[in-house]
Amino acid sequence: MFWLIASTIVAAGMATAMIFVRLRAAKRPASVKKIILPPLFMSTGAFMFVFPVFRVEWTQVLEALVVGALFSVFLIRTSKLEVREGAIYLKPSKAFIFILFGLLVLRIVLKLVIGQTVSFGETSGMFFLLAFGMIFTWRLAMLKQYLRLEKTLDAKKNVAKRV
């Protein structure tokens, strides 16, 4: 029970930190590096699977990644990029905060339900994969949107140079 409560508190802290990071990010121009780095940094957490206690079956891997991808739809819908002052910025969304906390509550409920039948280590592994699937899919969608905007921004700059 201690580990369940501790991991829930850590998840809530991370969600709160994510909100502040997101609010600050909206003040500076976005870049490919800023979009790609979070999932790359998070991927180092996969080293947890070196330890047998965290290993999960392939079906559980697929389930966690699919649920994560489904959860990312909410983040994708609230993450819009816009061109401002000749640069691409993340458009702040008030709904993002509520969605992030809603996903956190949903993850906690799922963790409590799954934790009844699956060991703590396996549950931890599955929820890492769920979070990774969610963040990876979200950032991939942001990257696609960013590259599309960057292409139109470059085209406008080229037209301006010709005129």
C-alpha cells in the first residue's frame, strides 16, 4: 500500500510540474528539439525492464501502449501551435490543465483496479509504458503540426524575399 500511495504522490507532482513547464513553454518559440527531447529523455526509464520484477507480457505492453495512445488524443486536441512574430509558438490552452489532471485521476483509478490482480512491479511497468505511449504519440502529432507550420512559414519568407 505504501508504494501505491508513494507512486500516486509522485505522479501528481509530475503532473503539476508538467503544467508549469507547459505554461512556460508557451512564452518561448517551439522547436523540433523541444518537441522531440521529452520522449527521448523519458525513454531512459525503459531500463526498469532490466529488473525482472518490472517485466510484463507482450500483450500487456500492447495494451498499455494502445491505452496511452488513446489518452494522447486529449493532449493532441489541446496542443495547438501558432505562428506569432515570425516564429512558431505553442498556443496556451486552459483545458490542458483540466485534461492533465483528469488523465491523472483516471490513471490512479486504473492503477488501483489493475493493482488488485497484477503485481506492483508489473503495474509500474505497464503504467510507464502507458505514459510513454501517451507522450510519444502526443509529441509525434506536435512534431507533424510543427513541421507543417514551419513549411508554410518558410514559404511565406521566400515569397517575401522575392517581392
